[in-house]
Amino acid sequence: DQQVKQNSPSLSVQEGRISILNCDYTNSMFDYFLWYKKYPAEGPTFLISISSIKDKNEDGRFTVFLNKSAKHLSLHIVPSQPGDSAVYFCAATNSGGSNYKLTFGKGTLLTVNP
Amino acid sequence: DAGVIQSPRHEVTEMGQEVTLRCKPISGHNSLFWYRQTMMRGLELLIYFNNNVPIDDSGMPEDRFSAKMPNASFSTLKIQPSEPRDSAVYFCASSLTAMSNQPQHFGDGTRLSIL
């Protein structure tokens, strides 16, 4: 039972355009969400997060949007750069739980073409 | 600053052998996590420690897997005996505390192949 789903295994965009990566979750107890970026042969690195008390969080070129009613979040990258080419993982957790645990999606491979 | 250090980076061994993966967390971090990444299941948490104490090992697949954290700067994940289905990339991560607003910092992983 996949509680965090990234339904697009891959996405290809042109340099300078917007990249939109999507993530859906099923567990209504999740209230904190994170995005990680992973390059080949490296570990995931933290990118940006959002609490369920917000619907948007922005950090430079990266913005995460949260739609709680739809149990959906998205990561926007504007403008996209070739160096953004990587696998992006969405993760979720219940921050109020006694057991801190991240549940990850399977990732979306983003390719930004020059 | 040194990040999370994992060793070895690659391990190839024969079925039935014991495998030990090692992790050195970031200094000062109190929480340590072991993950496994496979094509089928993605990135899944195996076990995590808080202040060297195992908190949740519900992700450990079976008794062949064990993890220890003898001190704040070292952890091991052991598989004995190993099987071909254990082939995966194993990641170790650490964070300041086990709280959601403390991002986890990952090592570069150990790619394990069991023949």
C-alpha cells in the first residue's frame, strides 16, 4: 500500500521553462512534507519542506504548494536549469506522532534540456 | 563539514555470506536512519535510532537483518546470511533530532550485490 505516490516516473522540460513535479498522499495523518533531490551515485539531499498549516512555501527558484483537501502537493522549479536534472523524491510524515518516520514516494526523474 | 560517511561504497559477495555496512553520522546529530532503495519498493526506512537507542525497527525485513549503534558516531547494518533479494542500495541518514522539521542528511549509499 503506497501512501505517497509520484505518478510520473519521468519529466522532461526545456531550460528556462517551469518544471512541475507532483505528489499525492493517502494518509490523512501526514502533516509535514518534504522534497529531496538525488543525483546518480549520491544520497538524496533535502530541498524544501512545507507544514500542513501552510499552502505554499518558497525558496528561491523552488516553490512547494500543498492542497490538503486533495491530498496533493507539487514542486515548481522556475526557471529550470540543466543542473536541476535529478530524481526528485516527495516524502511525508506525521509530525505529531510519537514515532518520527518519513514515507517516500518512488521519485520522478527530471531532465532539463539545454 | 563532513557529511554522513558510509562504507563500503560497493559490496559484491556470494549468497550466504555475512555483510556489514557501516555509517558515521554527522557529528552532533542525535538521530540515525537506515534506508534501503530498490526499484520495486523505492526508498524504505529499515530502522532508526535516537540517542543510540533503536526506536522503530518495523521496517527490518526479517531476522537476518540487524543494526547496532554502539556510540554516537558509528552504526552498522548487518545481514547474515545474505540472499540475492537483499541486493539494493542501502542509505544511512542522520538528523539533529528525530523531528519532522529537522531534515535528514543522507550518505552516498552502499550498493550491495549478492550473487
